[in-house]
Amino acid sequence: MEPITTNAKILKINHAILTEAAMFNHSLFDSLVLSMYEHIKERNSEVEIYTEEFNGEETEHLFDAPDMLDTWLKTTYPNNI
């Protein structure tokens, strides 16, 4: 069996930017969501949505399957998905 090699990177998106887009720029939000799905499906890679905390730490949501991302998006942005 051959080893799997990939140059895939994690797509990182700031949660605040995603939320701003969901509220004020729906076409940007749709483009970001499409990019996330394409990154997972076509590039076989992961998407990380992160929140920067005031103390410098980050909270992260890491997705490696479209159904996981879909569930999180529908829960977090029910009016946009």
C-alpha cells in the first residue's frame, strides 16, 4: 500500500468575519460557505473556523467532512443556510 501524500492546507476562517458576512453581505457569506465545502470535498482537506479571544487564545471548530460543516452552519446560521 502506497503512503498518502498531500500538500493540502487547512482553510482557516475567522468566525467574526463569517458572522459579519452572514448579517451584512450575503453574497460574501455564500462565497465563504462554498469555498469551505469545496475545500473539504475537492481538496480532501480541513476547514477551521476560529474565534480570537481577548486573552489571546483561540477557540476552534475543525471540520473534515461536509456533513459536520453542514450541521454546524445550520445550527450557527439558521437564517442563512
